[in-house]
Amino acid sequence: MRPIKTAIVLSLVVAAASIAVASPHHHGGRKHCRPTAAERATAAAFVAAVKQGIGEYEQVSLALLEGYRTDGMPTNSVMHYDSEEARRDGEILDPEAPESLVYANSRRGPKLLGALFTMGRPGVPGPRFGGCLTRWHTHAFCRSSAGVNRPASAGKCPPGFEVRRTGEMIHTWVVPMKGGPFAHSADERYRCWLRDIDC
């Protein structure tokens, strides 16, 4: 697939000012987010670019053909499919080649929800191209002296492990989310797989 350089992406998205973005009052619970008109336009156009860029992956089989793989359990309600190639290509915010694709498991098979973009190294801040609308986030995990990783529990680790932080990341959802297109996690409505409901 054709890589899109970050600078080109951001110059393109600024031009599409007519696309609407969800109210900033619903992003990550930040009630005082007041983006500029330019930031709103950039954020909205980036969402549109991602929706177009990952549209070919509506069928998860096509994502698998492009090298996306998941380490999630088949019973997980929401699953990330990661691309090692995209993680190593040095590009960020490429709407055609995100580091991860996110799917919800449903009765009809995996449903594409959006993409996850990540920074290459911990401690390197992600660009807030949409101002307060595009807040990046991290996750805590536990690492032992032997290099074994495991999930952190409420931000804490068992003896022999120390808390580490992942690099910064940001979701871009192509389906409606209560928290907006850059919400940190998918709505409960998409976590239907284990609750015997349709989604």
C-alpha cells in the first residue's frame, strides 16, 4: 500500500474544514476543551482520511493478508490487530497503514471499529494535531528484571516487577463513539461478544 508522509497528511486534513467533529465536551471527559477552528478541521479531516484509508480492511481476512496479527483471545469482545511493518516504518499518523486495526467481535464476525496509532518510543509525545481533541494516552504494564512483561493491576505490579509505561498512542474510530472519534477506548455497545447480544 502507498505510504503517506505525516507532513502531507496533516496538510491535507487542514484543507477539509467542512467535516464535523463530535463536541469537544465529550472527549476523555475534558469539559474545558476549546479547540480552534483549524484544530477542529484538522481533526475531522484526519478521521475522514482514516476511514477512507482503512476501508479495505472491513473484512479482517484482508488485514491478515497485509500482515496484521492479533495476540488477543478469540473470545475478547474488542481485539487489536498489529502490523510489525507499520510499527517499524518510521511513519506516524499514516491513515493507510496504522500500527493497529481495532475490531469488535460480533455474531457476524469481526466488525472494523477504527485504528490505533503509536509513537515509536516511550516518552516521545504524540503530535496533538487537533489540539485538545487529540489527546494521546499510555498504559501501565509490569516488567521483571528478566524482561518478562505482564499487565499491571490498577497501576501496580507484584514483587519482582516494576511499573513501566507504553509509548503514547491514540485511537481514531470510524464508527460512532460516545467519547468522540479519539476516545481512549471503545464504547460498551461494542463489547457484545460475551453478552449474547448483537452489535
